[in-house]
Amino acid sequence: MNIITHEKAYALYPKATLEEWRSLMYSTEGLKQDTAREKYRKRGWSMIERLTAEELKDPASAFAPGHRYVGDSKCWTIPLPSPPGLDLPEGLIETNTWALRYDADLIPIMSFRVLLTSCLNYSYLVVDEELAKYIYPMIYPTEEWKT
């Protein structure tokens, strides 16, 4: 997965994407996904439905489990030149977090909570449970938030 903002380009899983030509399938259903996957298979990509036990245990694995954030040390981050004549604010994309983990069958599970409310200018992904418990009551003061 790759993201481009006005100030940086990010490859979230660069080892898999740009070196190994592999894609970890999070969802296996849907005609659009099937069509896209077939296009990439024809281009030489491997579609991975689950990890091997050996790869799961390898911390250097392209799809190692753990908490992540945009711009972390596992990402490739490329600064982009500022557009001339524009005074753009610093981006907030690096505040987004998620976790990649696996079930007993080594099927991938992506974990995060979406913070989306009218009191914030943008929506955010948050994986840290303690942070979410701290933030949610301030954002949704009239709602009971449970884990």
C-alpha cells in the first residue's frame, strides 16, 4: 500500500510491494478485488492469503505482525518538494496507526479504530487501546464508549 501527500510519499509495506512483488490479501471476496488481483498476478505478483509459520516468527518479514504508523521505520518515506507559491500546512498523516496480526490459521487481521467526528477536521486511524480510551470520551462525550 502506498500513500502520497503534498509533502511526502509513503510505501507502507515496501519490502513486500517493491522488492518481493507480494500482496497480502486481507479480504478474499468481491469481483473488483478478483479483477485487480488477476491483473497483478499477470504482472508477476504473488497474492498471499496467509503467512507461513516461519515468516510469522521472523521480525524482518515483510508482513511481520505488530503495531505500525504511517512513516515508521518499516515504511519507505520520500520527502517531496513543496509546490511553489503554496504555503501548505504540515501534514497529519503520520498520526494514523494500525496493527497487523494473525489468527490461529495465520489469516491476516488488520486492527484499528476510526476517529471521525465533526469536532475534528480529519478522520484518523488509532490502534492503541489506551489512547483510544483516552480520546473517545472527549470526542463523543454523550455516548458511552466500550472496548
